[in-house]
Amino acid sequence: MRTTTRPARPTLLAVGAVALLALSLTACNDDNGPQDSAATGTGASSAAPAGSASAKAPAAASTSAPTAGKKSTSGGGGVTAACTTKNTSVTFLQSSGHASDAQPAAATLKITNSSGAPCTIVGPTTVVAADDQGKAGQLSGDNSQDGSAAVDVPAGATVVADVLYNDVNGEGTSSARYTCPVQASHVKVALPKDAGTTVNVMKANGSPGGVFSVCGTDFKVGAFATR
């Protein structure tokens, strides 16, 4: 009698089931992998999306930088020139009235900025007068005591100072009452640190022919001011 042996099918089926389960798990892992990567990519994209404010920050910082070569105008870097005989004109007007017991005569000294830029008077301004006939020594006065602080004179502007003096002669006859030792038809005016300029004395109304008549030994120059 011949006996035929057949392989057991249940064992083969079990092996196949295990292989199929392994393939299914691999497929599930592969499916989850792209999803996780996509999720990670989405998170990175949302943290710094293209065109966001953080991406433009360097450009914003660069626009706030100063322009190369541009000079600051704050603080006034320019230097004002000194007023001299080269950039000013000088006018000297005799007093409109005689001195009295109550007040002296008052001539007027005018400094006009004839340039196109402002200038400054810093320090004492001196006035020198000499008798036309040379019968008396020259007299001089300045404003070192009454005010010689810096005075700015804009282009085209004029500053004025009073020159106080006595023009009444208390000696001699009444006809010589207003005849003083110094009769000057011109005076020399020197601005600070300047050689000075000689100008004719004008009458009080600005017309020619004025006389700076000084009785006594001195006169006083006041501080400059705008009038």
C-alpha cells in the first residue's frame, strides 16, 4: 500500500499572512512619512513666510542710514566774518542839539553791513578826532566800558552807537560859547582789530558840512544797537 504525504496548507497561509501584514505596516509608515514632512514644512513656512516683515527687516534698516556725503545743518557749522572797513560803510552825524547841564551832546555813529553776508563786531570800536587847524591835540574814545560785546550785523543792516560829548565852551566870551578846541570835519573810526577808516562828519540831518566840536579832554562812545 502506497502512502502519499501532502504539505500542510495552514502553515503556508500563516507565513503569507505575516508577509502581507508587514507590507501593510510599511505602506502605513510610508504614508505617514510624507504627511509628517509636509506638516514640518508647513510649520517652517508659517514661521517665516516669503515677503513677511521679518524678511524685509534688513532693507528697512538700510533705508534709515544717513546718505553718504550729506552734511548736518544742525549746530551752525558756518563762521561769521568780522565786520571791517572792507565789508561795512561808516557814517558819523554830529549832534542835533548842544550840550546842557542836564545832558551831553550826542553824535551818531552808524555801521552798515554793505556785504551780502552777516558780520560781527566783537570788541571795542574807537573814534579819533583831530582839530582841522591843528590847534589842539587829537582826542579819542571807545566803547570798551559802555558795551563792546559781540553784535551781529545782518547783510544790509545798520547798527548805531551814540557818541556823547561836550560842545559848550564855558570860558571866554559868549560869542565863543560854541567854539571848542577841537573842531573836526572828519573822524577816524576803527572797528575791532581793523586799521580803521576816515569819514567826513555829516550834519544831524545827513547832509554834508557837519563838525564834531569837542570841548574838554574826552568823549564817550556807547554800545551798538539796532534802531
